[in-house]
Amino acid sequence: MPLRTFAGVLAVLVGAGVGARVLALPRLLPDLDAVNFARSLRGFELAAQAPHFPGYPVYVALARGASAAGASEVSALAVPGLVLGALALGVLGFALRPRLGAVGALVAVALGALLPLPVLLGATPASDGTGLALLVLAACAVGSSGHSRRHAVLAGALVGLAIGARPSFLPALLGLAVGVPRGRRGAALEGLAGGVLVWLVPLVILTGPETLVRIGSGFLRGHAGEWGGTVAVRPELGWRLERFGFDVVAAGLGLPWPGSDGEPGALLAARFLFALALAGALGALVLAAGRRALAPSERDVAGLALAMGVPYGAWMFLGQNLLKARHALPLVFCLGLLVAVGGAVLARSWPPRAAPLAGALAVLCAAVMLPEAWAQGREPSPAARLVAHVAATLPPSGTLLFTGEEARLFEHYVPHYRAGRPATGEQLRREVTRVAAAGARVYVTSSAPGVEALAPYLEPVARFTCDPRVRSHAHDIVLFHYRPPSGAAPDKVL
């Protein structure tokens, strides 16, 4: 394929990816993390969770720049991921063309531009899109690090910046080290030090070293052993396998998953065809690898994908909250690279059909992504709809709400409503009993800790749901009115 034709197709794919992300841009902040980031636009303060630890200083700096330029709250938080994501897709195409050929490179870009999870998170007001873009740019730079010392320094600097944008991607970023030639590792370390220091020094100055250590140690202890959803908190193997599979296969790639029978037949058919297309490309890769028929450059790309994906997959499975599909983002990128290598193998083995098959793959990918992008952009998250419903139907005076993470949305959008987030089920029981006995109207959401113990006294008022592929976490929230037995003593209601 001539360079001019390749560049034209690449531009179309990048434009389609940007358009899909604009379509998926939410109208309101969707959750607690987004509110914390929005608070950081006005002032960076880790102690006040503006944002929460580890601070994501690179992302916050970019978002504050967009805000200073006049972007709205949601747009300012989404612009860094949108702009850097488009840049990363373009660089990825040109970086892979000499290694995988035109078809393989365009397959990688099509998947990065149009797969559901990169699209949804690339438009979400959070750090995920920016972190993925920097991960892609770092991978491209590592692939070119053998060309010169300058390329190696750039690769290290991009890794350092990516850590400052999305620290949880660290296992994938460390995996990139296998792609740096031995003679360039010193230069890459220099770049890494510079990329880390450019955000670490301001972070320490703004927060203070003692405060930073205190906040960080408390956060890490809580994440590991209390609320972080790690294997220490949720050790059930079957549950973790099921959630891991859903995050990668269903939410990440948009493939069929049990429980999706209610979908339109055309969409379900597209998901199955897309699954067959991905399986065919991966099958071609496995067969070529088994026969040792991969070209050296194809082996390099596949090896780099595995070097990122395997350690990150282990970290995600053991150390992340699998209720949140966003943690699968680096794995989805690595799988896209492996599919692209398989596409390159097929292009060598079956040249006349390679371009049409790659085009069909891109169309199927867009078909499974578009309904989800449309849903995220058209309808606010269940938590945001809960807040709007309460503000429209309940008086703030005399009303108390007990919720989960959506308490921060109440604080942000309707601070005149009193919405508390109890830390434990016992605290929920005590507080609900006390304020109800005092005559307050009490409402509880299904996400409040320990809400099950109140079940005999809860009357459903409204339900707010969305497709779990769009929001795997908090995709189904019920608002209850608390009605204790009349005449019950406050300490004997439960």
C-alpha cells in the first residue's frame, strides 16, 4: 500500500476514533472519581481528595490547562485523553507500518480507535484515556529506542510521564523494558528519571513530604486490605475469574457474554462475527508462532505486547477492583497488538483478501462499539440520574440520604441536600435509626454499605440502571424510602 494511501486510511481511522469519543462524552460527571478530578481543577490538594491519592499529577496538569483555556468542567477532564489519544493512534500507525506492514498497522489502529473500552474511557472525565495514550506513545518510542540515544531517552521520559498520569499502569509500563536494547538502557533510565521528576518534585512541594507519605501509606493500606477490591478483600476465585472475563471480553472487546440475550439480534450477530474475526487473527498468530514462521519484526511486536500484558494481567487479577472494567484497558491494548500481528501474518499469507478482511474487522468493531458510545453520551450515569431525581422530587429540608460513592455527586451538584456515606453497615444502622426516630425523612440507596440489614423497612422509590458494558461499576442503583415500624423504640427498630 503506498504511503499516501496508508496515511489517508490512517487519518480516517483516527478521525473515526475521535468522533466516537466525542459521541461518548458524558454530559455530567458520572462518579466519585470524576468529582475528585473536577475539584482538582480549582485547587490541587491530596488531603482533601482533590484529587484522591496518588494525585495523577500529569493528567491533572493537562486538565487544568484545558480548563484555563475555557473548557467546561466535563470537557476539561476529557480533553487530555481525546487529544493525546488521537496523537497516540497516529503515531502507532506509523510506528507499526515498517514492522507489521500496512494492513497489520491499520488493524492495530482500528482496534485502538474503535474498541468499546478505549472509546468509553477515552471520553470519560478521568485519567484512564490519558494514561492509555501515554502508554501507547511509550510503547512506540520503546520500539524505536534502538535507532538512537535520543529515542531511548524519549521512551524513558514517556514512561515516566505515563506513571504520573495513571500509576496503576505501572506493571505494563515496566514490561516495556524488555524492548529497550542493552546499549540504550542507560539513556532510557535517564529519560525515566526526568519524566518522573518533572511531576514528582511539584507533587512533593505542593503536598509536603510528610503529608504525602502519610496519605500514601493510608491509601495503600486501605486499597490492599479494606476497600480496594484486591484478592485480599475478595478472594473468591470463581468470582474473580468471572469478573476478569467480563472486564476483558465483554466490556473491553465488546464480545458476547452470558446474560446478553435481550440485545437486538443484529447487535448480537455483530458481536459473534467480531469474535470470529478476532479469533481468526489470533489463531493465525498462534499457528505462525508454532511453526516459527513469524517475521522478526512480528515477533518483536508480539513479544512487547506479552511483556506488557502478562504482568499487568496478573496485577489486575490480584490487585485491582474487578468491579471496575476500566482496569482492563492496558490488556485490551495488548490484545489489539496481538490481533494486529495475526492480521499481518494473514496479509502475508493471503494478500488479495487482506485489505477487505481488515476493513470488515473495523466495521464490526464499530458496530459493537457505537451503541455503547451512544448510551454513555446520551444518558447520565445511574448515580448522576439518582442525584437529579432526588433534586426534582424531594425537599432538601428534613430529608437525609445514606448512600455509597454517589454521596460525592450530591455534594458537588446539590450540596444543600444532606447525603452521607457510612463507612460500615453498623454505622448505617445506627445513623438511620437515630435520624428516623428524630422525625427525618430517610432515604437509602442500594449502594450504601450494609443496606441488606435494613431490607424489611425499605420501600423502593426509583431505580436507575444502564448497560453494565457501559458502566460495569454502579450500573444499577435503587433508591429506597426507610419506613420503620410505627412506635418502635430507636434502639429496637432493627
